[in-house]
Amino acid sequence: MIERAVAALGAGPLTEVGIRAHVAPLFSRVLERRRSAIDLANHSLGRPLDATAADVAEAIALWQTRLGDAWDQWSAEMEAYRSRLARLLGAPRADCIVPKTSAGQGLRAILNSYATVPRVVATRGEFDSIDVILRQYARRGRIALTFVEAHEDGLFAEENLLAAIGKGVDLLVLSQVVFNSGQVVPALPALIEATREQGGRVLLDVYHSAGVFPVDLHALDVDFAVGGSYKYLRGGPGACYLYLHPRHLDGSLATLDIGWFAKREPFRYERPEPIALAAGGDAFLESTPPILTWYQARAGQVFTLAIDVARLRAYSLAQQKRLVSLLAERGVEAEGGSEDRGAFLVVRARDASALAQALERRGVHGDARGDYLRLCPDVLTTDAELAAAAEQVARSRAEVGH
């Protein structure tokens, strides 16, 4: 049904008329329930398709009717989940994708693959789930951590990143799009090459880039990536993943973070010594997985693949530029709508949290991170909603004294 609806749009650029006719009906439940609000926090929690409820019900029905025999179909759905993510991320094979329940779980798996204390370089712009783990590992002496600071304008500069890498690095941890400002990290190929020249590896956080613009991890030649479905892939919390480059799937890389699903034949319950691990990315699986996450992520993955990320990106940039213009007409300066930004625009404010709260009271749902009010239209957002939101941002800004 999703693919048929998207096919009815035709192959050209997305239009609001086409979206209203063919795409919006796929989201009837969430649109009906949020009719009185304007949702511009799609960078936080993506809006689910109607089909998601039926997909999750399918997983539960298998449990109810087949009990333990449901594992055959649950396992097949895990492979489908991995395969769809491989297509979305430019992974050359499905087992490059290892299901995880959080991006942080994927990071820990890589940190726990080092036998000695690795030198880790990261930015102060990593999201809290990554930042907390890095600082805790550093505090416990498990990693030697160097943070790269943002400039006064809040953005990260290529030269500062290269300088930190040049001092020696075993693992560079870097977001492709910074979570608070929306900055697309500049010169990513150069940073990857510089890390490689130091003998280091690269772990890329694609949480704010997958589904936003085309991502090709294999072409970038990154060693690892982490991300999830909570935002732009409309798959909800818990449906996350670790990507491993094929060069790390030959058995030469191992982690402490494994469980019985990483065994070659987990359901035979044999215990050879040493442990007989599965081939490829399956050797990085952990213990009994949360099977519902594969089903809750299905509709969003199918939708994103069907509609095409490049088309979504073009439409998103047009929406952001429109909102930036509408805000400027009302005396509000915003940043976004350009190739060096992700899917949301930002308004800088002394108290962005107060601004977000005032906006919420006026029926516009955004959010704040530090000094940034974040506003993210998605494909369902209408031009009338953008105009109304711009007016409410201006009024809220006057209310809180900015």
C-alpha cells in the first residue's frame, strides 16, 4: 500500500498537492490526532505511518499463535530490517548492519573492541547519549579522550578537527550532522583520510543524516556508523543499528559486547571452547533481541526507500528556505535551508527553552537545545502551517523578550 501510494506521486519533484492526495492518507491517524497543533519537531520524533500499528500487531500475532515457532518469522524480519537499512545507508551487504537498541550501544561495542586504551577524538557537538558514554569511559581510564570545541559561532571548523586528528588518533567519533545547530560537518572525506593516515578508524553518527540526505557509508569508507529510526526514518525508539565496514567482518575484529545470538548456531545451545561465533556481522549480535523494533521500523523504512531520500531532501530544503523567509519578514533571523545544514533550521536565543515553551503554548511544537530553537518541517507540513508557525514564533519571541 505504501509503495503504491508513493508511485502515484510520479517521478518528478514532490508537491504539496501530490503529498496531500497520496502521502497524507498514509498518516491519517497521527494527522487526525494532532490536527490542532503544528508539528515542527520532526527532527526529534518522526511521525509514524498508519501501517506501523498493523506491523507491530503482526509481530504480536505471531507470538500469540505460534509461540516459540514465531522465531522463524521474527528472524526473517530482522534480516529484512537489516537489508532495508543497508539500502538506505549504502552498505554493500545486509550483515554490515547489526541491530542495536541505541546508538550508544553501538558505540560501546566499538570501544570495547580495543585491547588497549585507544586515543579517541570527538567534538563537543555529539549528542548526549554518545557524549555521556565517552566521558564515562574517559573517567574510568578506558579511553584517552580529546574533545574539539566549536567556534564562538557554535560551528565546528575543519582546521580544528584536523589539528586534533594530527596529534594522534585511534578512533574518531563524529556526527555527520550536529544535533543542536544542524551543521553538516565540513570536509568529511578529508577528515576520514586524515584519520586513516594516523592509523585510526572512524565512527560516524548518522542519526541526523540518514533519511535527511543520501548517505553512502561504503563510499565514505568509514569503519563504523551508528544511528537509529527515532527521527527521520519514522521507526520509533529502540530501532537502532551499528554499521561495520566489510573489512571488519572477517573475524579480525571482536568486541566484548556480544550475547548468545552471536553464536554460530544459537538455538543448538552448544558450548564449544573457544566460542564458535557466527560469520560476518552476526558475530556482533547480543542477547535475546527486542523483536518488536524490527516491525515498528518497517513502514518508515519502506516509505523512505519508496519516496527516495534525494526527493525528500529537495522538498525539505525548499520548506526550510520558505520558513526562513517567512521568519525574516517578521524580524526573526533563522539559519537553515542550505546544503551545509541538515533537516531543521535554528533560531538562536538567549533562553531557547523559554521560547520553545512559549511556542508550545501557541500550538507549535518545536524544541530547544542550548541556545538553539530547532524547527523541522517534514513532508507532511503544509505551507499554511509554515506561515502560521512563523507568525507564532515572532509573537513568542516578543513574549519572552528576545
